[in-house]
Amino acid sequence: MAGVLRAYPVPPPDTVTPVAEGLLNRGYRVDTGDGSYFLKCYVDRATANRPAITAQHRATGALAARGLPVPAPLADRDGRTVTAHGGRLFALYPWVAGNHRHGTGLTPAGCGELGTLLGALHGALAEVCAPLRQPDGVLSADAGETRRIIAELRALARDHRPYDDFDRRVEQHLAERLDLLDAHRHRRPGPADAPPTGWTHGDFHGLNVLYRGDAVSAVLDWDKLAPHPVAEEAVRAATLLFNDRTTGVLDLPRVRHWARAYRATGAADTEQVARAVHRVWWERLNDLWMPQWRYQRRDHRADPLFPAAAGQLSWWCQEYEQVMDAFTN
């Protein structure tokens, strides 16, 4: 840490404390004589390259300059915001105080304010990032490929040792997933059904938002900044923010406050949000990344997320119309 920090015009560290580790990168709180900082170490192979990180830094710096609650990286002694040391890439930020809050703990007004913030971020990203040409179409998940993956995962779960209740639950869910795919295979969205593409945060959820009191103090972790159908991020974020963390069931009144406020920013209209709801639902129906991490990568970090995600999908298939109504009315 001392070697990295020598690249910056800050005093030597008094203490360096690891921050609770996320699924991708590593972070540290650095306390010095003139204040505290957040040091980020980029380790995810998909995003830990200098051009991608520099592009993220340009965007977040521009958002911060517009007064949005986005931390801007600090420049090192050579004026760069990305520092290499020991084969890794790092960035240093001012420390932002705050706490994480799950969406079900927000007031209805707070849900709306957060939806307004995401809409404002989408609008600002369209202005500060490179112009985009709309794609001719956006492909949706192929249920046939999903069935192939399910067959592989079922065998891996069945043969997993030691075989436990978690493996049994995965097997049961994968069998249910096949039934759901059979029941809904005719509802696959076409390439032209996607809402407009734009620049998105890419990972907007409660662990990437800090609060001080009732106000957002920072939107963190812009590693997945990329072009995607914009309204889909609003839908996907709501499913992560306003879910019961045990059952996955969505708090639909809060979703409604969120979606109304988001639409009111002009980031997406009702028809675009409706298309986004359907596409996100279909992608979830075909998404198997959590059991793939467990059985194919032998990485168990996503295991705690699986029960709620599986429960939400089953519930969403049953309550499809109610979910659509909450997002669009």
C-alpha cells in the first residue's frame, strides 16, 4: 500500500483497512494525517485494463463536475488517475462517508428520489460519454442454450460432494426452471423489442449506493459502465433494490414510486419501460450465473444470493401482470 500511495501527493498512511470485499474488485480505507481515502485495486479481468478504467474515470469526473453524487478519482503526481504497482492497477478517491440502505427500508418519497437520481444519471451519461449509434437489434437469451446449461448443472449438482441441502435446492430449482421455460418459450423477445440503448452504470443496486441520513452521498463502482438498453437498468435495479432478501418477492408499491419518478425524468417512457420489464424477465428466466459460479467455477461467493433470486423468478412468473403494472402505471 505504501508503494502505491507514494505515487500520490498524500501523506504516508497511518492505517490501511480492507473494506468489505465485493464480488469483483478490492478496496481499502487509507487514513492519513490529512484525511481518509479509498484505494481501489482492480482485479476483475473483464475491467482491469487501463483504457477501460481511464474511460470510466473521465465519465465519473464529468458527472461529479455536474454536481451528481459520484466520487471522482484523484490524480497522481504525474496527473494520471490510474496507477500501476506490483502488476495491479489502482485508483485513489476521497473517502465518502455513508451507509448502505436496502430499498425496502426507504420511504415512498425516498424510492422516488432514488428513481429520479438514476434517471438523472442516465441523462447526464448521454451527454458526457461518446455518442452511440442505435443497434439494429438486441438479441435475447436462447432457451435452447439455457436447457443445455441446465442439463450440465443438474449433473454437477447431483454429483457435488459433499452433497447438501443447498445442492438439493439447486436441483429442485433447475427442474422448475425447465418447466418454466417450457411454459413460456413462446414469449421470447425479438431483436427489435429492446428499448433504446444508452450509457448505463451497469450495476446499480443498494451496495453501490451510500446514504448520509436520507440523502444519497455517493453512487459507487462504475466498473460496468457500458452501453445497454437504458430502461432495462431501471427495471433490473428495482428488482435488486426492492426485493425481500429472503424470498425475493418485490415490494410493488415501492417499485411503483421508483418507476414513476424514473419515467418523469424523461430517461424512458412507459412503452420503453414495458419492453424493458419483459426483456429483463426473460433474461432472468434464462440466467444461471449463480449456479454456474458454484459448479463450473467452484466459486461459492454468490451462493447466499441464490435462494432469493430463485424465489423472485418463480414469483415473477406467477405475478407477471402485477409486476408490469407496477412499473408502467
